Amino acid sequence: MADYSWPEADRRGQIGRRPARLDGPVKSTGFARYPSDQNPPGLLAAKILTCPHAHARILGMETSAAEAMPGVRVVHVIQGEGSEIQWAGDEVVAVAAETEDIARDAVRAIQVEYEVLPHFVTEEHRDRAPAAQPGSERTDGDPDAAFASAHRVVEQTLGMPQMAHMCLEPHGQVAAWDGDELEVHASTQAVSTLGGQFASELGIPATQVRIRTEYMGGGFGSKFSPDRWGIVGAELARKAGAPVKLFLDRDQEVSVAGSRPSAFARIRVAADEQGKLVAWDSDSWGSGGLPGTGQTPLPYVFSRLPNRRLRHTSVPTNLAGSRAWRAPNHPQACFLTMASLDDLADELDLDPIDFLDRNLDLTGRADVYREELGIAAEMAGWEERWQPRKRSRDSALQRGLGVSIHTWGGRGHSSNCDVTVHPDGAVEVRIGSQDIGTGTRTVVAQVLAETFGLELHQVRVSLGDNRFPQSGPSGGSSTVGGVSASTRRAAQDALGEVLARVAPRLEAEPEQLKAAGGRVFVEGEPSRGMSWPEAAAQIGGAPVSARGRNPGPGRLISSGVGGVQIAEVEVDMDTGVVRVERMVAVQDCGLIINRRLAESQVYGGLIMGVGYALFEEWIPDPVTGRLLNADMEFYKLAGLMDVGSLEVHMMTGPAYDERGVIGLGEPPVISPGAAISNAVANAIGVRVPYLPLTPDRVLDALAADGGVA
Amino acid sequence: MRSFSYAAPTTIEQAVSLLEVEGSEVLAGGTDLLSLLKDDVERVERLVSLRGVEDLSGIDASGGRLRIGAMTTLQDLRDHAGATEAVPALVTAIDGVASAQLRAMGTVGGDLLQRPRCWYYRRGYGLLALGRDGGSMIAEGDNRYHAIFPDGHARFVSPSSLAPLLVALGAEATVRGPDGERRVPVEALYRAPQAEGERENTLGRGELLVEVTAAVSGVRSAVYEVRQRRSLDWPLMAAAVSLTGEGPRVDQARIVLGHAAPIPWLAVAAGEVAAGGELTPARIEEAAEKAASGARPMSGNRFKVQLARTATRRALGLAAGMEA
């Protein structure tokens, strides 16, 4: 068995370099065909009638006018008479028609009679919730005694609302039947597992469902299942005998296709005279729509904090159920914890970086955080620029700095792939994974090229098809570890077979041979070798193939990372408008395969983070229970002019590289909310207790502190 | 999308006679009306496109007067050296209209007469959003972006980017209709409807906005908008001011708030405070306070009172040539 490992730093050809993503040109020129770009002949368009009420019972329905409209092919009732609807935007009837306009008109022609029932959508008011579910209390140590003898205690209520994933390519698919075989072009994060889910819902064998996802326009954790609209789309196509495209409209995308649970908490935290954390007490609640939501990991990062009491109440609301949102529960826990600690540092008259540093032994990764805090402080100019919180309001514009730290696992998922070497030297990997925009295709190509000593253009990566060997869903930062490890193992094995055939020709043992620079040669004697095509030709007429798996032998991957972020903001004291001037991010993720794409993940996390720190929130209407901002006008995403200067430092070097590959999608999006909130508190002298940091919330906090407004 | 007929007149007279028929609606830049139709928020029998009508676009900035045709695009106005030299604040007002696509397609008339952005209206609950019991959904619901000077049931805000500035300048609108031409102050184009189905402008059936004119000689003007995002966002509050008078002395001041009321909110008393002497910081502060006085915020928009004060103070400061 081969020794599965990554090459040492001085022997790397591809790994650690900064190649541009392979699909950049086709994406930026518009040639990349996303699932929503698929237009097979005879395609029908589907639209869905949704319920406008947050809680209602369907008393009756009249679909005949829609059925009679010219161009309407199928009217499919999803929830009929007697059904109880639990959130606005829930699907009631679907229509497939010859054009999108006809489908929309037909949906409008359907009459549904509802009995409107009471709803609850404002979970920040826990006391008003009709169905709050308090959990049991968990206590470690003796929090009451620790608080009683503590040097400083801070106590306050903090929170952040539910918000949307807002995928720019909405959820949906193109479904086409050929006899009883179904092909689905799906915008999904789970190519290998989606087919089985379609099959069981549709009552056909899993072998009869083909899933294709060459590209997809964003998922962030919300695209792991066929969803009701997927099954409905396939049913419409089956009934119509024609392919059907069903992608959600923007209001549906915002309302029902993915949200992050809210998190509120009354938090008390205490420190002793040395600035060491000694006690924690949190009474938290939140909602992820109808199912409510569980406890976030409090206290975050400082998980060894002694003397803790935790209570949590799950609050169901008449809103669509939440989905995993990039780093599930972590941004919430990070904000609740790091804001509390930041206020405690202020109470202790300590620099927050110093305060974090004094308590790093309460984390699992003290050395990494310490090193990263030093680098981040240096990059941000913390020493020169940071000042204790200001209480004066001498000018309209105030600047401040804030810091936060975060952690994530990121172990590679289960992954299989086939690497094939053809006699002409062509090399291909087939892997049932998906590139959700993170650069998976490019990273896999680098691993292949690295192993065979080739350039990127000499290898082929085929993914996004469930006929390829099954590879895990892309979630939890698990993809890069999974696919790089399975590809490396398969590639080493396939190369081993080639070398075994080449060795006799070079009068050497296979173990002496090396593939690099487009050649195979005896290590230390470059002239004793042959070109890669000549070497491949030695395998004879049939290709050589090897299956790679993860998990598997050899130390290729690991898990557990730490990151530090510092935000610098400017706050207009007279308007409450917050500008992020600068974000500094320092992040480790083990061995980095592609530096450019790794940095891109961090940039993306920071941009998304500025979004939820300053702008993004679901705004459910207390009157109707509908979202009032299910659009791109008042559901505000951060634009390029809003994100400030972003500076990224990736931790590299032997200590990091030797850990192997670790995922990076989630970590950089965890800290921005906390870091930006802390920077605002530093700028204006008072905590704005809620995210996003909108002008009304900032002015409210200033007014509560006895200031202007 | 519901069917409608489409007419493309080439003269103002034709346009007027087409618009006289009930259910007809002007199509100018089309940047918003088509979305309202697709979303079934508004219904029309006929769209009357003004794109091909002569004499409706064009800018004249000579002789101390500014004349802007209603079909002039915002970008053309932004790019007109004579207009922006005469009224530099036009640049601020137009640059606030994001995106470039909207500036390129959107027209001056369309900006002045655009429909409100109220999220109840846009979800089909009507401009006044009165619930089944006749109560205000806006007052009982989420009104963070709504009026701090509501007028009866009208609680939406006038969204026009140009109206506050044009009203501050004392501009006049020329309106053509079946009974000929009338000229009214721009503020007279607006009203706060009190019954569902009433419009927020005063144009009668068959009437269309032809142009706006303003005397701009010796006038100092400024616009300040409070916007949460730098990219693609509506102002939370806007203030436009115009000042006349020799040197530092202000004889007359007009202060108008946008996004504050169902109409462009002419703060007469605040203007009186600002006029009648040199515009000192203390006087500016007093005028800003006055501009926001009488505000009746709702449950979620108290912060906009503070924004009205700030926007007024900064617009006055800009017009007076002080640091904002």
C-alpha cells in the first residue's frame, strides 16, 4: 500500500500555489450553464400559488378557471381543502404551462378560501409567545457563589433576528422524464444523495434518477434536499409528459427557502481581579420558524469557562423552518459571547485583546489564538489606533475597533472518486461532488496535477453527476478535506500502477520513480526517464483506474481551526449610520491547496458578515405575519461600497501544513457580527444590543445612554 | 401579467386624448410601473408611452431659468453642464438614484410622479393599507420606513428624489390636459389621499406633466440624504434647501423634507427661522429643530425625527458653504 501523504513544502508543484479558478472565465462571460439555464426542447414553466396568511386553514379552492386557460398543461394541488398552513408563503397549488407568463396568470386565476387563524412571528417578545418551549437548566460548578465573589459582573440582553440565505440562484430545478427515468438539473449542495431522495418521494428506484449540477448559484446550507418544489416539479413533468422548469420567485426564495435562526439571551458574565473569567449565566431563546430552535454553543470558544448556568427556550413562530446557514449556530453564539466579554473587558478597564489573551487557556486552541491575535493586532494597527471606549460625543463621526475570535471543525466528509489514466496520458477524476462556488473543481485538479507531476490544463475534473462515485454533500466546510483526500489516494494508486509498468523500462524499482514536470524519472537522475505520455503508453491498450476513498489511510486531513477578526468602523452619531471601514481576518485551515481560493473564502465570509452585522434581517409583519421585505429592495445585502477594506492573512508553515487539509467555508463568517458590534461599542461608548446595527438601533442605544436622539 | 393595450402617440395632443380614457396610464421610463403590473399591484387598460412624443424632453438652462422636459432622463440631466452649474444640488439628488440603469432609463417626470415604496402597498394592501376593521395596518404593523408627518390615513412617504429640491427652488410644473395648459407650483402636484383608490398626485384624467421650470439665478441650494447603504438604497430621510440673499445674508429660505410625509414636506416655519439674517450655526440648529417639530412618529420610526433634524442641519450647512 502506498504511503498516502502530501508532499513536503520543497517538493510541491501545485499545492499552496495561487491558480485562478478554472471555471472563472466561463462564469464571468456567462457561458457557464447553471441548472436554471437549462432549456431542453418542449420545456414547460411552473409557478406556485402560495398562502398569503401566516396561519390559516384552507376551506375551499376553485382551480377550473386556471385549468381552462389556453397553454396551461397541469394544475397540481399541493395542499387541498382542510389543510392547515403554518407560514405565509407555504405552497398550495402548482401550475405548469407553456410559458412563464401563462403559468403566472393561471396561478392568479386560482381562488382559495382561507379561514385565517392567529399567528405569532415576533419571538423577541418571548413573553408573548403562545407555544414557547423552555428547556431544562444546566449548571456546572457553583455560578451563584462565583458571581457573588466576582470582581466585576456585566449583565444585559443581546440578540439577533432571523435572516435569509438569499441565494442569488433561487432554489429549483429542471426535471425531465424519459419513460420512467428522471433527469434533474438541480441547484443543489448534495449531488450524490439527492437522487435517492427524489426516488423515494416519487416511488421509483433510485437507479432511475439522474442528478446533474455542473454549476450552482449559492446554497450556504439551504440546498441539501429536493424540497417540496423539487418533488412537485417532477410530478408536474410526469403528468405533462414534458420537461418542467420550476425555480422559486424571489419572494418565495426569501420567505421559505432558507433562514438562520434568531438568538436572544439575557447574559451575565463575571471576572476576577486578574481579569480571568469566573462565571457565566445565560437565559437564551430564539426561533427557527415553526420548529423553534435549539441552544447555541454558549459560552462560545471559551468552553472551559467554569461555573456556568444555561437555560434555553425554543420559540416556535409562524415562519418557514430554518435551515443550516453557513456555520450553523456559531455566528449567534459568537456575537452573544464576544459582545458580553467585550463589555466585561470595558468594565475591567482592560484592552479587549489583553482580556481575551488572559483567558485563552479556557479555549481549546490557546497557542493558535495567541499567535493570530498578535498578527491581527499588528495588521490592524491596534496599538496605535485602539482607544478605550469613548464617552464623549465631541464630533459627529466616531471611529472604533473591535475584536472577536471563532472556531470550527471542518473535517473532510465521506468521499469516493475514480481516477483514470488513459494510454495517451490523459488523466481524469470522476467524483460525485459539486462545486458550490467555492472552487472545488480547481482544488481537485490541483491535487491530480500535483500527484502526476502535470499542469492544471493536462488533467480533467468531472463532477456534478450522481453517476460518479458518491461524495458527500457540501456542508460544514467538509468538502475540501473529503475530495482532496479521496483524489490524492486514487491518484497515488493510479500513478503507482503506471510506475510499476514503467519501472522495468528504466531498469529501476517503482519506488525509485518520481512523476514531476511532465516526466517520469528515477529520483536523483532526471535523465533516466521519459515523458508522461511515453510513460502512460506503457500501460497498454486499456486505461488504468483506481478508486479513492475518504476516510482512508494516511494523514491527509484534520479538523479544528481558530480565527481572529478585527473590525474598524465609523459611526455617524447624528444619524446612527455605521460604515465598516476595514476588516482584518487571520485564519488557519491546515494545509492550503489554493491560496487564492482560500483567501476568497475569507473575503466572501467577511462580505456576508458585514451583511448580517449591518443590514440583513427578516422583517415579519406583526399584523399579517408575512415578511415585509421578501425582495431585494428592503432585504438589504451588502454592496461592494459597503464592505470597506478587507485584509486577509492565512496561517501557513510547517506547524499548520502538517495537520493536512481542513475546511474553510464556515469559519470566516462567524466573527464579523461580534467584531463589528464591538467596534461600534468602542466608537460610541455604549453597546447596541441587537444586530443588525441599523440607524434606529444605534440611535436608540445612544438615547438610552442619555445622549442625543 | 394581465393584458393591456399599448399606445405610442407622437404628439402631446394625441397623448392627452389617449389618457382621457379611463384606465389609461402614462408609461415613461418604465422602471417601476412594469413591476407593479407584473406583481398585480396596479392594473391598467392601456399604457400610453411618452417615449415618442416630441417636445417632452430637453433641458434649457439660459437666462437664469432652468427648464426640464418631463421625459428627460435623469442621466441626461446629470450630464447637462448648464443645469448642474446652475443647480449643483441636482448632482447629489440624481446620484442618489441607484443604479446607473435606473438613471439611464428613469425620467424626471417619472421620478416626480413615481408610486410610493410602502411595503404594504407593494404587497397589495392598498396605498392606505387599511385592514378589514378599517384600522391602519401601517400604524399597527412595521412602520420603520414610513411617515413622521402622516396625514390622516396616508402614512406612506413620498419617494421622489427630485421633488424636495424642485419644491425648495420654488419650481413650477406645466401640466397639459383636455382643458389646455396649467402651471402650478411643484408642491401642488402632490396630495395625501384619504380614501383607498385615490392617487397621491393631483393630475386629473387626461392630464400629463410636460415640464418643470425654476428661477435659479442667485439661489444657493443643497440636498442631504441619510442613507444606510452606500450602494442601491433608498434614503431614510432627505432634506433639500434653497437660500436667496446677498453674501452671507439669507432673505428667503425654503426647506423641504423627502421620505418624511406622503408629500414633499415643505417646512415653512423652519424656512422662516433660517431667513432674515446671516445663517449662523445657532440659526441652523434652530431651523433644523423647527423642521422636525410637529412630527408625529409611529411605533417604529421615532428615529426618523432625529434624521429629519440632522438632514436639515446638514443641507443648510452645505447650502451656506459650511462643513456639513
